[in-house]
Amino acid sequence: MLESKKKILKKHGYVLTGKESAVKLCHWVSEKLISGRSCYKEDFYGIQSHRCIQMSPAADVCNHSCLFCWRYQDFEPLDVNIKYDDPEDIVQKSIDAQKKLVSGFRGDDRCSEKMWQEARKPNQVAISLAGEPTMYPYLGDLIEEYGKRDMTTFLVTNGSLPKVIEELNPLPTQIYVTLAAPNKNIYDRLCVPKDGASWDNLMKTLNVFPSLETRTVVRHTLVKGWNIGWEKEYADLVEKADPDYVEAKGYVFVGDSRRRMGLKNMPSHDTVKAFAKREADLLGLKLLNEKKDSRVVLLGNNMTQG
């Protein structure tokens, strides 16, 4: 990673845990510690927001330049020979970094000592901070190392590397694939893949999903004026994946995405919910939960947590 990129990431609150890996304190850790408000993942899937690490083993590596991505992009060229960090080192350094990041909450009257102590012992990892984690060559080893510490793992992928997902061992506790377009035309313009085969590879990933023996989620990132509608096309694609859950989540006008999007592109929760209801009817799914302040709706058949 270039020194100039390191400076930008540090300015944005990232803690580098190696040459290519990083941790950043999630907004919802602060919210949980200070106000008791939880992340939608806690409400939907039973994790503890204040004990969750948000990290990436490939913070500067991605094969997409999604217009709605709120992370700083300017990723390394894909043809660069990248020296990736050791998974065991990443795991330990990410835990150490999280402890330091929450240290300042102690003594704040709004934060209980009990909850602060819990935050210093993270038990959940969101492998989703920046970059595309399936490009990290030791992803299975990374998940295994977190598992050795009795930590659950949520992996978020753009689905462009189906072979990695198909051969991943061990699997994370939960795997998300982002389905942010109903067809290749919108996908190419909105997700801006750097590889012409990415759409076809995403379709392969959807076909792999039913064979994965772990909890699976298809997530729609909905951008007003771009990809809302086409419920039948989305439903046909979701049927391929047969996921445990579908999340319809509205784009939020924050971070680096503000250079490419406008406030007009941020859908209301009512818009997201209306989309979700239409898709649910097509798929025969129930609206299981929703989180208005995160503009997200959860679809599925039955709610299971843990």
C-alpha cells in the first residue's frame, strides 16, 4: 500500500494491522456503548454490536469501483504483486486494535463499565470494511483463526470470485453477496467492474449459494434513480441463490460516495420497504424485520439467530 494511501486511511479513522489489512471502529459500536442503540445486524441476527470488529484483510484491493461505495477507493492496480499479511497476525492485531479503539469510552458516564469490558473482548467480526475480501488468498485461514478464538464471522462479497466462495474452508458464520443490479447493463454502470466477466461470475456465485452449509444472505443496495424497481428480475436472480435471507438496504449519502452520488439518490425507508414487499410477494417470503434508521428490511421464511 502506498504511503499516500496509508495517510488517507489513517485520516479516515482506519488502524492498519499490516501492509494491506485494516480495522475501523464501526459507528454502531459507539452508538451501543453511548446510547444503547444497536446495529441492524444485532436486531436481525443476534450479534452484539459493541463486540463486533469491522475489518478487511484486503483494504486496498478491489475489482469493482461501485458508485455507491462510501469507502475511499483508489485501489491498487489489479496487476500489482501484492504482499498480503499473515492471517494469524491479522487476527491478533485486529483484536488489539479494537481494544485500543474502545479504550476512550471508559469513564464516560453514558457507558457502563460492564459494556466497556465486553467491548474489549470482541466475539464477532464483520469482514467487510473495504476492498473485496475474497481477493485475499488466505481467507479460509483467516476465518479459521477467528474461529479458534470463538468469534463468529460475517463475510461480505461482491460475488465476482465464485471459485473462492465454492472452495472456502471453513465457511464463515454468515456470508453476504451483494446483488445491486437486476441486469448486466445496470451492473456495469453502477458497480463498475474492472473485469468484463464479473456479471457472469456473480451469476455463478448465486448458483453456488444453495450448496453452502452456512447462513446465506443476498443484499440489495438500493440507489434511487439507478436500480430500484425490476422486482421480477431481482426475484429471478434471488431464486438462483435460494438464500436464508434477503436484505433490501437503502444507499446512504455518506463518505466517498458523495463524490459520485447526490442526496437525491438516497431512498427513503418507505421506498425500500415498498420494494421489499413487492419482491417478497414474488418470492413467497415474509417481511421478518426492519430497521428504519438503517433503511433496511429483512425478508425470509423464519427467523433464526446465533
